[in-house]
Amino acid sequence: MQQPPVPMVDIIRGPFAESAHLGHAVLCDETGEIAQAWGDPDTVILPRSSAKMLQALPLVASGAAEAFGLSTERLALSCASHEGAPVHVAAVNAWLSDLELSDNDLICGPQPSRDSALKLQMIRDGQSPCRVHNNCSGKHAGFLTLTRHLKAGPDYVDPAHPVQTSVKELFETVTGAPTPGFGIDGCSAPNFATTMHGMARAMAFYASAQTRSDTLSKAAAALTQAMIAHPLLVAGEGRACTHLMRAAKEPVAIKTGAEGFFIAILPQRRQGLALKITDGATRAADCALAAILVSLGVLDPDHPDVKRSLNPDVLNFAGLQTGEIRRAPSFP
């Protein structure tokens, strides 16, 4: 029987709960079994950018990453939703240069930088955003690397392209079930659907990958370790992924996705977490993800970088605190 989403986050103004956000979450162990669940584990979802380490899996498992000498920084970028800061732009441009490619070879669309200083400087200089500023440009540089390795054509986001058929095959392997289909993501690549349980199972596969020696597990472990080693490249200053990974009391890979999705990979516990806020609100996904990790002892609720996700103040235009965002009383 389908289970309804559960209350996860409240928005408080004065003495009132003004808004509420509901969602689903699943925590899996290394066997793929559910350790804890909130809402419906069988809900079908699009993981959006939370699936980037799954989309990068064939890049490593195929041998392409080794053949092109990809550093851990580039593996982290292949899993990133970066903010288009100078550090990200320079890194992706250098990667493209090594491939003897350019911004025009990226199929993701141009996107203004989310780094305020760079964005304002580009406006002052009359510069237009490029594809390399797109938050998915690192993933697309990985797609281009795999394309070169496979000697495939340039339309690497076509669902029938060898890059995407490789992604689909490995996506189904680690989620443990055939995908029911896909939607086209903001960066034009297919985003394959699975269930909440399937996504948590995949994250647990990554979390326990270092205990196995098969090719797929070694690839998953390499991507997980790269994300943990380079939290700034995975997102950026001011972003929840970066701040929560830095604040964690143990190694953890954290990755947001559009429309209220989040994952966490917990290698020491060999557990994987998937979270979906049903109304797609980022503010609620940040809070709910932090709340679960606090309940597990991964995050300290008093750490300032945890509080900014777990329990941020709501301010008005005069800077007066008018409320707060906080976990629902019964969650997690």
C-alpha cells in the first residue's frame, strides 16, 4: 500500500507554523535493505543532480578516467553542481583544453555564474554567460571524456548515445531495478527515474564500495573519495553540500538535486540516504537532510554551518528576525 509523505519541515512566523513541507526519505544498509524510512520507499522519483555520481560511474568503470589521467579534482567536478565560481570555471576550462575542446563542445546551456562577485564583474564587463558557467559543466566534461574514450559521436546527451546507454545500464545495476523512464534535465541530459528505495540502495552501494574489489565498486569508491576530498568543487562557498561535508564529524559525501532532492553517502557506516521534499523546496530539503544527519550523529546541531541548513532564521527586509525554519516535531 502506498504510504503518504510525512511532515518534515515547518516554517515558523511568530507563534505560528505558517507553512509545512512533506517528504520521503530512505536510509539503506550495505545489503540494500532499508534501515529506516519516512514516507513511501516505493515512490518513483527523478533524482536530478543527486544522480551525478551515478552518471559519472561509466567514466571511471570504463577505464576512461584512467586513460585520460583524471585527477581526484576532476572526478569531484564530474559529480558537481558547482556555482560557476572562478575556481570551477578555471578547472573545467583546463579540462576542456586538455581534451582539445572548447566551451562550444559542451551541450549544457549557458548559465549565469552563481558566484556574486564573478557575476557582477561579468555584467560590468559586458560579458555573457558561457556553458562552462553552467553548474553541470563538470559532469559534461566527464561525458565528453567518456565520448572520446568510446570514440562516439558528439551528441552525448542523446538517450541512444553510447554515453547515455552506459549511464542507464550502470544506473539500473546500482539502483537494483530497471528504470521506468527518464526526464530531460536542465542541462539537457537524460535523468533516469527510480524509487526512493532504489536511490538509497545505490547510495549504500557507494558507501560500502571500498570493501569490495570489483571494477564497478572501485569506480564508485573513487568517486565517493573524490567528493569527500574536494567539497568546494562539488558545490561552492555558501552551498549546503560544501558546508555540511566540511562540518561533518565523519567522512560523508552529500549532493543536492533540483526539486528538493538530496543524497548522503556514509562510508564509515556503509549506509546511503535518499531524501525528497514533495513540493520541491530547497529550504526544506536542506533542513530535512541536516536533521537526519544530526539524528544519526554525523552532524553537530550547534555547528554554525549545520545551523544555517538545520535551523536558519527567517529575516525581513529590515533584518529583523521574524521566524525560523525547523524540522517538524515528529521528524526524524
